Amino acid sequence: MDLLKELESLVPELERGLDQASSLTELEELRVAFLGRKGRLAQIMGRLPELSPEDRPRLGQAANGVKMALTERFEGRKTALEAASEAAALSRFDPTLPGRAPWRGSLHPDTLVMEEICSVFRGLGYDIVTGPEVEMDHYNFEALNMPAEHPARDMQDTLYVTESILMRTHTSPLQVRTMLARKPPVAIIAPGKVYRRDSDITHTPMFHQIEGLMVDKGVSMADLRGTLTSFLRTVFGGDTRVRFRPSFFPFTEPSAEVDISCCICGGKGHVGNEPCRVCKTTGWVEILGCGMVDPAVFTAVGYDPEEYTGFAFGLGVERVAMLKYGIGDLRMFFENDVRFLSQFR
Ligand code: PHE
């Protein structure tokens, strides 16, 4: 019976094929060729009707045996090939290589400075408050003694959203918001983003400020000077010199600007033989604006100016960070270059 011989020859034929197969892909091709729906075994079975009825059961039985044998050979070879390819992968793996460290983030210098300053004032008993960046004209200007058409509004190039809504140009609206919400005494510090229509090497449309406000009975300019001097020496070092220059802000009277001795050149005005570019050889750098809260602001928030006095100050966070870390270019703060950012660990 030819068909039976053909059937039995399948096993040694597959074995020869398996011996030569060197990959799992070739193995799969063999499986399809022998055991697939149109494979060799199926073809032989398809010819079953050619046989006489008495021969059919014998061939059927033989076919089952062959099918089992083929499957078994095939599985055996497959297990061996899989083990070999795993071993090859392992031999390519070098367990002595150092691991790849996961990427570690770092805090932005603005965040570091804001956290440091807030923590100094928290230690002095100040509360930290925040407020909206999209602000009412009333809180940003009007209640701060800058009525519409007041020429002092020109000091700040404002980004308007509507006629009465704007991007806050400073954190001073937090003075107003805090005093409207709380009764004196108040001592708050307010960090946040502010916006101005300004963009060049030393100005960006968005930057950060920290506002401070202290109101109580009998608060004086001496309290202002003492608080700011000790705060600046904490942040910039104990031997930092501090000076107050008369200035003007509509919402403080009297007003002052505060300079510290330049921490790049140590107040000498030059670094080695080079003129100091940060303080332009003056030995001083301006660091914040401040003053005694103007009575008109107290009136606007319903505090009695005869009973209470207070001081306020506002400082630029990027400016502090540039001086503290020796950063030469304001634009680096907003470029998000990891080579810059990752230095602040
Ligand atoms: N808001 C002022 C500015 O942005 C700074 C300031 C705050 C001055 C508080 C005095 C008191 O320039």
C-alpha cells in the first residue's frame, strides 16, 4: 500500500528537516509544511477515499501515530532551539556593565529662591498667601493709590485682558486682597508670577516676585529696615552690606529702594582686573522696593490709618537668583535647557 509507505516516510523526512533548521522561523515553516491545514499529512489524509473500505481504518490509525510522532519531534526541536537562543542572548548580556541611573529632576532656581525666602519669613511668623495672576484693575492699581489716568501706571507696561481685567504687573494686589480678607495685625509673604509687556535681554514678559506686608499698631520704618536687613543677610551672607535709597511708589510713603553690596565682586566694583559687569563697577546692586503703607491704601481696604501703620516690600525672584548663583543672563531662566537647570541640585 503506497499511501502507508508515504505516510511512514514523513517522520524521517521531518527529522532531517529539523536537523537542518537553525531558527524558530524555519521551524515554523516546517510545521506548516508537515502538519498545516494543507501540509503533507493533510494531503495524504485527503487521499483516503482512494483506498478500499477495509484498508481505510488501518491507514487512519497509522496516520494518528505519525501525527503524534511528528508533533513530538517538532516540539522537541523547538524546545532545544528556544533554549539555544536564550543562551545566546545571555552571552551578549554583560552583567559587569554599570547600571543606567534613572534621570533625576531638579528644582528650578526660581523655585529654590522662592522656597528659601518663604521659609525665612515663615520663621519670622509670616503667613504665605497666593492670588490670581489674571487680576482686576482695582486690586492691581486702583486700591493701591493708582487711579485710572494716574501717570504712575506708566511705570508698568501692562498686559490687559479687558478694560478692567489685566495680567497682574506685580504681587502688590496681594496686599489689598489680604487686608480686605483679614483684620490687623497681618504679616504675609506672597510669591508668584507677574507679567509686563516687556521683552529684551534684561526683561521677560513673565517673571516672579515676592511681596511682603506687615501691618500692626506702631510698625515703623525701623522695623522695615531691621526686617529687610536681617532677611537679606540670611539669603546673601552675614557680611552683606545693605543700603536704603529714597524712592517713589504710589502705594508707600515714604518709599525706598534697597541695594546690597554686589555679591559677584564682593562690593569692590571689579573682579581681578576686570570691571564687574553685574554692578557696573559701583559695588552695589538694587534688590528690592519697599516703603511704609500709604494711608490711602489703608483707607481703600477699610483699615483706620490713624490706628495702624505697616510696611511693604516687593522683590524680583530672578534678580535674587542671578546674584545668588552668579547667573549672567535672564533668558536662561525660561529656556528650559537641562544643562542649565540640572546645575541646581
Ligand atoms: N510692586 C512694586 C514693583 O513691582 C514693588 C514694591 C512692593 C514697592 C511693595 C513697595 C512696596 O516695583
